[in-house]
Amino acid sequence: ATVGAAGVPGTMVTGKVILSGGQSFPFTASVKP
């Protein structure tokens, strides 16, 4: 599978990354099989 930037046709994957230290940020990626 390939992972591209948000907006590329494919299966959209969203989630939240939690960093050591308590910081977190959401992310969105599109995965094309």
C-alpha cells in the first residue's frame, strides 16, 4: 500500500498522535491499496 497526503483519493485514515510529554495532534492521511 502507499500512503499519500490528505486529499488524494483512497481510504481516508484519521487519528491522533500522542507525543511523549503529553502533546498530541490530529493527523489525516489517505491510504491507497
